[in-house]
Amino acid sequence: MPAALAWNRYGKSSIRLVKVRRAADPHDIVDLTIDVSLEGAFEKVYTDGDNSACLATDTMKNTVYALAKDHPIDHIEAFASSLVEYFAQKPGVSLARVHTAEHPWSRLDAHAFMSAGSEEWTSVVERTGGRTSMTSGLRGLVVLKTTDSAFSGFPRDKYTTLPETRDRILATSITATWTYAGGFRDFGQRSAVRTALLKTFASHKSESVQQTLYAMGEAALAACDGLVDIQLSLPNRHHLFVDLSPFGLANPNEIFVATEQPYGLIEARITRS
Amino acid sequence: MPAALAWNRYGKSSIRLVKVRRAADPHDIVDLTIDVSLEGAFEKVYTDGDNSACLATDTMKNTVYALAKDHPIDHIEAFASSLVEYFAQKPGVSLARVHTAEHPWSRLDAHAFMSAGSEEWTSVVERTGGRTSMTSGLRGLVVLKTTDSAFSGFPRDKYTTLPETRDRILATSITATWTYAGGFRDFGQRSAVRTALLKTFASHKSESVQQTLYAMGEAALAACDGLVDIQLSLPNRHHLFVDLSPFGLANPNEIFVATEQPYGLIEARITRS
Amino acid sequence: MPAALAWNRYGKSSIRLVKVRRAADPHDIVDLTIDVSLEGAFEKVYTDGDNSACLATDTMKNTVYALAKDHPIDHIEAFASSLVEYFAQKPGVSLARVHTAEHPWSRLDAHAFMSAGSEEWTSVVERTGGRTSMTSGLRGLVVLKTTDSAFSGFPRDKYTTLPETRDRILATSITATWTYAGGFRDFGQRSAVRTALLKTFASHKSESVQQTLYAMGEAALAACDGLVDIQLSLPNRHHLFVDLSPFGLANPNEIFVATEQPYGLIEARITRS
Amino acid sequence: MPAALAWNRYGKSSIRLVKVRRAADPHDIVDLTIDVSLEGAFEKVYTDGDNSACLATDTMKNTVYALAKDHPIDHIEAFASSLVEYFAQKPGVSLARVHTAEHPWSRLDAHAFMSAGSEEWTSVVERTGGRTSMTSGLRGLVVLKTTDSAFSGFPRDKYTTLPETRDRILATSITATWTYAGGFRDFGQRSAVRTALLKTFASHKSESVQQTLYAMGEAALAACDGLVDIQLSLPNRHHLFVDLSPFGLANPNEIFVATEQPYGLIEARITRS
């Protein structure tokens, strides 16, 4: 049938990039979602199945990570300008466009950050047989630390490929539920529990999410006499190290991919002994 | 077939409640999502279609709004305790449970609040013909004001039922995109634009979302010389007044339902004249 | 500051409309999400707070429901054309636009429909102490029936405002989990359980969601000898009757608003007796 | 502070697994999301930072992919039983649990599948200056083919690492919008357009998403005389090949990870020439 290509555009969307500026003291982070798209002389890709002009979208993704290494990314407009300058000079490109969304973090301490975004404060209150019982909690309190997190010494079996690490990003979304002692009614203690969780996450020298979880629970119990126990659920939001060596670049723990699936999930309940 | 009811529970979920404490100066708000569920002697509802013991879930919802009127709701645990005490004494109920999620807001001024939850900072940068152009922006900046918002004087046709109001809740999620003058590179101006938008939202005596939008755009242009224009998109997140008069209660603009669908959507671009 | 309104648009988004064509036998439904937007001579709304030209977005919503009453809505393009013709002739309007999204349903029987959209088949398998136990299930199986659903005879207390009804829309998203007898391994029975749930939902003369739930569970147990018990969780996705009488129109159970919040939630476990 | 670990559980969640049964003719697929969790003697991980008993959650993920290779996965219950048997015998484990969600696909042809899940039919109708214009469309029509998709011959620069492939999974969620000729009112043509898109996706020997997109657009124009043009937007939902060679297993294009981020995005408008 006589058809024609009237317009075309292609690219890579939802490139997740976290850059840690470790040179800075305190550390700084920038957390971005980037879409790259190109227009240009790509007709034969569509009409003839001829890919000789088709810069792979996987290459676009690699390029974003590689260029992120040496750019300060102090402002997304400046980094995006570098990207479009690079892509605009590739063969056949008549227009290069970069959409960027920056996810802001607020600082907890020198190496830890918080995104209170979807934080909610929760309770479950139940009455049966003339007695009321309850738990209190919070969820969606997102935190990240750029250092003081290790994971090593774990067993290796025939399906183990994970390398040991003494320095990784640790990120999670805290869900906590706790029980107050019978008759305790000072529900404003939520704030003390929350502070204890945040401070411990930030300061803990972590050997595992499990160990940090335990320390956080312990700190919450210490901070509030009214607490009987606390249950924590910490998804491990993996930030994957990007291997830049194929591009002749070192990555001294600066460039990471933030991922959502799969995720580790660590849960425990801590009580007074 | 010989079957039996082994366990049952029913209730109303996702009851959205916003209470404004107007007596307080400054105003205070509490924003909750509540689930009520009951267990008890409800077998015949399932097995015989006999509803004589079945408290309607719509009644549960009404009850939550009615009891919210006179409760301070200083802590969700206390309000939920009142609710389970009420529901537990209804005929047939052996267990009443209330799940509550509180959505925290931070204060902007005496009558305005912010939920920076899903805020993102955005840019679109494009390069074609050897020239780079860009817009900057933000989205997901959620704000609410408890007073200084009216909507009246609009035309009434045969499909108009909306009453006029001189005092309503105004809530929106700000999306803004702006253009800097050619060559302007001080991208840190994002912060000044953001502050201008927030301060104007909080202080404006609003006759409509449209008028507030215009004032916000005007303020952003005034705050930053580098801005050429700004486009704003403001969904009107309707907070519906709850009529408590069937329950013999007044509602002096204190009890509202936060809704998501449908929503007004107001958009405009403001330039320097 | 010298600012000017360069462009503006406003309207109502996410108007949820379900129309049942009862004249047809079998019944037919159409399920739409509609956005209306207008451009035109609305500058003074923005700049002067003068609403005399501002058709309320609430009026737009009412108009959509009212015009839906007499339109066949056989194709969304035709209904949307009627809407833009109506809105384009309102004072000041230079451009009227209607976005429509139709959510397709497939027919189960004369008065029941299915949207297999997000259906998932689930299992939880656990091993401890050398023994494996499991449950199987499904979730996200969305169904709706246009008749044979009543809710009446429920108790009325001081917070009850819900009218009794002998004919309403019943819609839910089925979540089911069931247990097979020890040693039973014919996991293909999932299909027989699913069919029993759908057929019973479609054919049941419902006095309540509870009664329909029980009948569905009973039918699943009857359909599959290997089942020991089945637990069902049925959110009541309320379809609210639209009162068209202010517009001089009858609504013989044809025009509804599909809502998401709040929702009833009915749960029970049925076993062999 | 005297605290104690009352309960703990950990594991890997949202492991995305797609298995293609290529031996079968026609091909068969199974699409799963799996959560693995373990309970047992892991106290020292929490309290002492001693990871010697802590099977890495990354190892759990690898194990799921490796065991999927040789299991038929005819029923999720059977595969999950194999998994819990494997995990239950690891050191320290007292309880192994596997949650599985299967995402059903319906067959389009021997090597292609459809998930009509979130499909919507769309239109945008606009009236200005006394004239009505419109586009029609659909979105959320998810399709996947297990063969007849290649991507090779693309340029390699210093940031290119993607290997060439002559056989990959191709999956996308179709968004299409088309324009009918002026005065054309047979809106039921949506069905013919949809069928042309699906059939062409299924049967096309694809050298790239771009080429398949073009063929789909061409087929839609051929199928419906009333169409003036059609615009397609096809996200490339990458299914990543899992390298099982570290576990001594071949992966003859059977085991894949379904990913959501990042994704390629290919867009074009096809007209009659």
C-alpha cells in the first residue's frame, strides 16, 4: 500500500541515575529520571529494516551514565544541555531532546538523606470483649545513606554471584508499627520514635539491612518508655553500581542505577528483653 | 451443597476525611483515610439474604463524619478509639476495627499548608539547528488553604446546581513550567520561583483558581528577572462540604471529604507584557 | 508588575460516567472517563476575579450526565461531538475539547460483564517442619451486573441516610484464595473455581454483596471436590445514581457515577460443613 | 538497652520471570512475579552483624532463575513447591515461603500473545470556528512475541555495549491515534484498525521496533479506507536474557527478566502517500 512516514522520534525513557558527589564533605546526591529522544534521518530504519543509522537506545542509556561521571550535575538544565549537545552531533540527528525529573532529597546528616514524600502516620485500633487494643505506626518514610553500609561475609553457594562490598548505597522506605504499654496514652511519642529511627539509620555503621533494622528498633524502644515492641519492614531499594570500565572510566562509587524490582525485604519485631 | 460460613468481616474502606480546626488561630488541619470493619453475628446476611442485622457501610461512613465533628482529633489513636467504642456497641458486633492513615501537611502560613510529597523538579532541553532551548519547571507540589478562597458570581444555566461560596478549601498540586531569557544560566532561580508560587498561593484572596493562578504567575515573573513566561496547571482538588444536618449537627466549614475524581483543571501561561 | 495572560484553558477532568442501556435486551453498558476543556474570552476571570463569564466546571460535569441521558453513546466520537457542539455555543467559548477514554467490558451473560484487566493468578506455598502447605487464588477479576442486585431491610439508626433499593448496579474486583485438600495436586482446578465464581456472580439474585459472596463460595466448593475452603474479598465499587431531576430529566437507573472512594469491603471464608 | 529479636523474616520480592517454552509448538509463555521469604536461625545477622548464616537475597533471585530453567512451570503451585523444597533445606531455615502472581496472556497466534488488561479506547474531539475535528485511538493494548524479532546492524560507538541479536522477545503496550477523513462517521472502524495492528504485530518479521511500527501503521491504513493517518507510540518493554552460565546451565532463549525501567520509546506517524 502507498504509505509514507510523516514524522518519527525515538529514544530511551526512564533512565534512572543517582550520582553521589563523594568529593564533597558532606556528601551530596542528585537523583534523576531522564528521557532522551531523537528526531532525524531515520526513515530507512522504519521502512527498510536498515539499522545502520539507528543509534541503539541502550547506547543512549550508557551515554547518560558515562557523561554523568564527569559532569558536576549542579543543575539539571546544565547536565541536559551537555547531553543534547552530545546527541545532536550524532549522525542523522536533527533534533535531540532531554526530559529530566529531579527527585529532591532533604539532608539528615553528612551522609544521609530523607524523602518524606509519601509518609503516612498509621494506627490500627480494635475493640472486642470490652477492651481496646491498638498499634501505631508510620510508613513511606524514604531514606538513603551514601556510605557506612557494607554487605560481606555471607555464604556463597552455587547460585551466588553477588560480590562482597564494604561500601554501598543503602536506601529504604521505612514501615514501622509499634505497641504502647496498656494504658499509655501519650500518642505524641510518635515523633520521638520517628526521630530515633531516622537518627539511627543515618549514624549506624551497617553490616546489613538486618543489623541496621535491629539498631533502629532498639533505639526506638530506648527513646520511648511507653513502647512495648516495634516491628520494622525495610525494603532494600537496590542502587546498582554502574560499570563504566567499558568506556574507559573509573566509577569510584559515584554513579548508580536506582532500581525498583526486585528488592530485598527485611522484617523483624524487636521487644524489650 | 453443605457449606458453612467459617469467618466473616465487613466494613467501609478509604473514607477520606479532612477536618479544619477553625477555632484555632492559626488554623489546623488533619487529613485522614479511615477503614472501618466489623465482625460479629452477621451470618444470616450471608446465608439468608436477611439484612436486618447489617449496619450499612454507608452508615459507617456517615458516622465517621458525624463523630469527627465533635472530636478534637489531636491524635488518630484517640479518634479511632472513639470510633471503635461507638461501633463495638452496635447490635451483633463482636469486634470493631479502625485503620487510620494520616497524611501529614507542613505549615506555609496561618491558613495554608504544603505537602511536598511527590514534588519533582523538571526541565526539557532541546537542541536543533545548532541552538539549544529549554524550559524549567516543577510538579507535584501539593498545597491547601483553609480560607481566603471564594467562588461566586458565575453564570447559572439549566445544568447549574453548584451553590455560590465565599469560603471554601482550595487545594491543588502545582505544575509549573517556565522559560528563561536567552543566555540566562542562573538555574538556581528555581528556588525563587518556587517561593513566589508558594507565598502567593498562601496569601492570595482568591475569587477563583484562575485568579490565584494568575497572581502566582505574576509573582513568579516579579521574583525572577530571568523569566520570560510561566505556564501553570492547577487541578482543583475538590474538598466537598459534608452536610451534617441530617444528624442534627452544624458544620461550620470544618468537616470535608477530599475527592480525587472529577477535578477542575485550570491552565494558563503568563508573560511579561 | 506588567504581566499578561498569553493563553488559558480550563475545564473538568475525570468525569466518570457509566450508562446502562436497559431498553436493550440483553443490557448494554458503556463506561467512560471524560475530560471537558474550554478556551475563549475568559481573561477577566484571571485578571479581575470577575466570574461572570466562567461556566463552572461543576456545571460541565452536570451537563455531561444530563446529555448522556438522551444520547445513545453507541460510539464515543458521536457522544463527544454532541458535547463539543453544546459547549462551543456557550458565551465566550472559542474552542471546546472533549477527551474520552472508554473502558471496555466483555459480556458474561445478559446482565453481567467482566473486565479481566488486571487479573492475576496467585499462590502462597510454605514449607516448614518437612511439610509443604499452600493456598491458591486469583485477584483483580473485575465484574459488574446491571440488575438482580438489591440492598434493603437494613437497620436505620440516626446516622443512616442510604435509601433502600431493589435494583442497583453491583460491581466488584474479585480476590479469592482457596485451600486444596492434602495431597490434591490437580492445580488446573483453578479454572473450574474461576468459572463457578463468574457464573454465580452473574446469575445470583443478590440481596447484598454478602449473600452473593456466600453463593459464590458455595458454588466454588461445589465445582471442585478438591477444595477444602475458599476465602473471598469483594470490594463494593459503588456506582452512584445520578439525580437528573434538577434538569427536568428522569433517570430510570441508566446514568451512574463510578466511584473509587470510599468502598464497602466484604470478606468471608466458606468451608464444607 | 536490653532489647530482643522477637521475630524475623527476610527475602527477595518482585522477582520478575518470563519463561518461554520453545520446545512447544506453538510456543507457550509463563509470566510470573515471585516473592521468596525465609524464617529461621538468623538472629546473629541482626544482633551481631554476622552474615555467615545470611543467604543473600541476590542468591535467592539467581536460584529462582536457575531452577526455572529445568522446571516445566505448568502450574505455579508446582514450581513454588520446588522452590520451597530447595530453600527449606538451606542452613538455618525453619520456614520457606513463596508468593507467586501469574500474569495471564491470551494467545494471538503461534508465537504472539496479548494482555488486554488496561486497554482503553480513546478519542479527542474539538470544536472551534464552527467546525468539529477529531482523532480516535486506543491505548494499553499489551502484546508480546517470542520470536521473529531481531535487532542488529546498528552503529557501534564508544558507549555501545549491546550485543546484536537475531532472536529476542519483543513486548510493547500499543498506543495509537488516528484521523478519519472529513465526514467519515463509521466509528466502528476502530475494530478493524485494532485487528490490523494485532495481526501485523504477530506476523511481522521484525528487524526493529521501528520497522514493526511502520508495518502496523501501513496495515491499519490498508484495513480502513476512512483513515487519513495513524500515529503509533510503542514502548519497548525490554525482556532481558538471563545469563545462566555461572550456574552451569544453558539458556536457549527461555529465561528472561521482564523490566519496566528504562524502556525504549518509538513513535511515528504514518500517512497515505
